[in-house]
Amino acid sequence: VANTGLALKKLGNDVRLLGKAGTDTFGDLLESILKGYGAEGLIRDSSCSTSYTVVLALQGIDRIFLHCPGANASFLESDIPDDALKDAALLHFGYPPLMKGMYQNSGSELKKLFVRAKGAGCATSLDMAAVDPLTEAGRQDWEAILRSVLPEVDFFLPSFEELCFMLDRSRYDELSSAGEIVKQISFENDVIPLSEKCLQMGCGVCVIKCGDRGMYYACAGRERLDAVGRNAGFDPGSFCDRRGIQPCFRVERVVSAAGAGDTAIAAWLTAMLRGKDAKECVRLAAAEGACCVGTLDALSGLMDLDELEKQISSGRMTENRII
């Protein structure tokens, strides 16, 4: 919520952040930070503690997350009030694998939320999180959850690792046992089949983040894209049946990948809401992700989309070659 939501806010969108927190000191701190950005809407619940994650960004290895679920575990569809959905262009929901109430019972609460949002005219988007195989979340039937939820999801924006775990566990285990997953994957044999499966399950657009290998996007046909929430003013014309690989952009020095995927999503959603075509949306998303990895946090490296376009068109930002 803080990464993608505040990035959306900094990119010029009118955003209401509906994360849930306790009435403890962490919750007070979180609410104070959000108010500093002019972002209201935090749900406070005295019956639970505030969730927190310690992210260890150590040189030479991938990030390590130490996570306390806290209030996130009790988050339910009913926590989002009707007035938050009224006239909203978009409902973006992130990280259901970290939210017990949203993945239990085959994701019934998650589906209920998206059905209600679509009924209110919102476009809907969904991001995932890595699943720890040794937890309750790791024992869920994620393919069944996605089959239930994706028909209500207009824009699905997972990472390859997350999606491979959920839809092709044997391949995930094979890749993870051999080292860093994205270094080994083939777009043709690994990424594209997963994207097509997601479209078959019912989502409108699938954008798969592949770390420093780039991104891949696949869009459904006209009939499905005509069903995108009407409040977003989405024009499906430049999206229908489009497919493509977007390389990542070169960066002088990678400091931390923390928040890169979240800020890329914020850029993609902002570009979509501004009427950019499918190719331009994913190009701006990749460029924003590159801006993020040059800093330790998720927000200080953000660049306005107009400035990003200038950097790209002038050649000051260049794409890597796809391997």
C-alpha cells in the first residue's frame, strides 16, 4: 500500500490508501507518514497490531524479508467501505498471499471485493507477493484461487517467481534449486505460457515482471477489454490482443531492488489512466523501476512520467538487450 499507493500519489493521482493498522505506536507512525504525503484512509483496528516487515538489502544477494502479518491477517472485504469505491477509477489490491483473510476459503473474500468494485464501475488491478512454501499461504491451491478471482481482475501484475509458484510448481522448484530464477528463464518457454494461462483464466491484461530481464505483457481480446471498469475511461483499442517483451533500462549503479516492482506498477497504472497505449505503458513502467533501484527506498528515485518520456526520447535512458 505504501509503495504502490504513495508512488501513484507522487505521480499525480488522487489516491486513498486503505491499508489496515492497529492502534499501536507503529500504527500512529504509519498514519503520520501517510498524512505527510496527503494520503488519507488508513483503517485503524484496536483488536490487532500493525504489520511490519524488515527488509535486508545485502550486497550480492537477493533481498531477505522478515515479516509480521499483524492487521493484514484480519483484513476482509468488508473493511473497504462503499464510499471508497464510489466514483473511483481504479481499485488496486496488493499482496493477498500475505493476508490470511483474503486467501482462505479459495480466495472468496478477495473475489467478493473485486466483484463489488466492478459493480461500482471501478477498473481493477492485482499484484501478488512471494509465497513461503512452509507457511499456510504456501499450502493454498493458488491456481484455484486465481481461476476464481482473475475473471474480475482487469489488470494482473505479478512477478514471474510469484506466478510460476502458483501455476507451475514443478518448474518453480526446478528453477529455484538451480539458483536465481529470473537468470534462467526463457520468455518463450516460461513467461509466455504463464501469461496465456492467465488470459485464459479471465484477466484483461497480464503484465509479468521479470526482474532485470524486463517485463512481458499480454492483452485479451476486445470483448474482455470492453468489460474493464467504466470509471477508468479505458480505451481498449491499443491493447486488444497485444503481446510484447519490454527490456529493462540500464542503470549506473543498483543500490536496492526494494519497491522497484511496486513503483513500476504505479507507473503502468498511471500511464494506462492517462490513455497511453499498451507498449508505452509497459515501457514507462520499466523505466520507473530502473529509477527506483538507484536508491534504497521505493519513492525518492521516482520520476514524473513526462520527464521519463523526455529521458527515453533523448537517449539519456536506454534499454538493455534482451538475452
